[in-house]
Amino acid sequence: MSNSYGQLFRISTFGESHGAGIGVVIDGCPAGLAVDPAAIQAALDRRRPGQSELTTPRNEADTVEVLSGLFEGQTTGTPIGLFIRNADQRSHDYTHIQHAYRPSHADYTYDQKYGHRDYRGGGRSSARETAARVAAGAVAAELLRHHGIQARSYVSQVGAVAVPMGYEQLDLSLIDSNLVRCPHPETAERMAELIRQTRDRHDTVGGLVTGVVTGVPTGLGEPVFDKLHAELGKAMLSINAVKGFEYGSGFAGTLLFGSEHNDAFYTDEQGQVRTRTNHSGGIQGGISNGQDIYFRVAFKPVATILQAQQTINDQGEAIELAGKGRHDPCVLPRAVPIVDAMTNLVLADMLLRARASRV
């Protein structure tokens, strides 16, 4: 099902950008898990529009409503229903694209696939849908926390401005200390200035989000087609504006020889099996090996720009089109909680599947 993800910890999202709201149903969450709705709200607050000068000015409170599945602060084992009402829609901002195909948007492909589309803010193709994933991911995070697993991500590059070191040398507690969500303060300032300059030029800019998962046990991942890195890649590539995914050494690993790239095993003082390097990114043979999992997600510049562009309408006629409405000059600061959410959802599902795979 194209609107669902997961096998044992399974979510199904619904709703459109300018409809009544966005929602998600979570099925398969174990009973007895402590879940505070405030934690779900906190995750949504990190994603919501209008949160800073660097994001879209659309002002949505994104207040979550718990419809089912929680009682007295715990999951009941029944489907969890979460709903976020839309409040600040301005559908008239989109009447000019009712018959136009915006460059690098889903307008043309949705028309070709369905023969009918909701042009208001992109409808179902809008990144507004990811609010539902963030809400579900917050529940998944509670399950992972119960097992000592924590997923965090941060902005590691905006345009050509990049953090000059790996995650191991950063203080990840600083992720939310600035508007960009970059834990390297000096680089964060340069990133913010680049976003401001880009916004003032009525343009957009892309970059990278780095994800890190700690406390991962061995054995998560399913050969052959549901390898852990394959599921993470699928999850990340399902996020709007994502153009690439790499884990561990990624494409840079192709520059090394096998003798340089191999991660040698050893037993530490506590008797735990470790590796001296982690080019594998915590995953070998599609299964977690107990080391940190780390990966990078590439986001393109937001496709809506407030500049005139040449395109066509649904009659095939050449037209000139300029973006209107309220849009992010850079999606990366708000993408961080979405990457967190999708990581949590993948790992929660894999955790339950691993528990079911052996006596």
C-alpha cells in the first residue's frame, strides 16, 4: 500500500495540504508502552511551519489530537489514531497553478497517473503529509528508548557550507541550539546567512542531513530484500525533496582499497565485540552489528521559487509561471525531525521483527 509503511510496526497516513488535516494510524505498537502526548507534540513543534525566520511563514500550530490507542498514559495494543488539523490554508495562493505544471513538482506526474489532482499546495504530494510521519515517529521513538536506542539527525551541509568534521567530534546536544539545527555553531551561523541571502534573492538552496543512531543491538535487519540499510534508504527517499542516500563510508568508500575499508573486529574490556573502524556504518550483510549507524540524506533546493520560469499548462501550451504563497527557502532545518521520524519508524519495525525471528 502506497500510503503505509512497516510490517509489524505499521503506519498509514492520510490527508492533504489544504484539506481538513493530516493524520496517521499506527498498528502493531505493543501494549503497555508509556507515551506522553507532550512528546508527540514536541516532535511536531520541531517540524511545524512558521517556527523561525528561516522557514515558511505559514502559521500552523500542528496541535496533535490523540483519537485512540492511548489510555492513562500507556498504549493499549489497539490502533493508535493521531490527527493534526490544518488551520492556516490559503488556497487562493494556488489558483494560478490550477492548470499549470510547476517545474520539478509533481503536478504533471499526478495528472498523468490519476487524471485529476488537488492543486492546492500540491495536495497529497505536499510535504505537509510528513507531519503525520513525525507524529508516528515520536511514538516509535518511545519504543526505541525503552530498548536504549536513540536516533538523532542534524544539518551537516547547506549549499557549499559544510560541517568540517564527522559526528563523532560533535556535541549532538547542540542540534537545537540554533535555527539551522546544526551542532557546529560557527558553521550554523554561515548556513543561516546563506539561507537568508538565498531567501532575499527569491531562490532556494539544498544540502545534507546526517543521521546517527546509537545503542543499536546486533541483529536488526532482514535478508535479502529487507536489509536494514535498504529499508533506511527507502524511508529516506520517500521524504519530499530527497535526492540521495548513503550510509557508512558511502560513495567516498569507493576511493579506498579493501585493506583500508575493512572494519577489523576485536573484543573490548567488557567482553563486547567491536570494530576498530566503522566504514560499514553499523550494518553488515544488511544486519546491524552493534556499532553506531550513520548515514547522510541529500535534499534538493525547494522546487517552488518566487521567480518567473518557463513551463507549460495542461493543454501543452508554453506559459510563464512565478511561484506564490509561503514556502521554505531551505527545507533542511524542518527536515531534521522528519529524518528522525523515518529512522525511528524503520528501527521500531525492525526491532519487532527481530524479536519474532528466533526462539
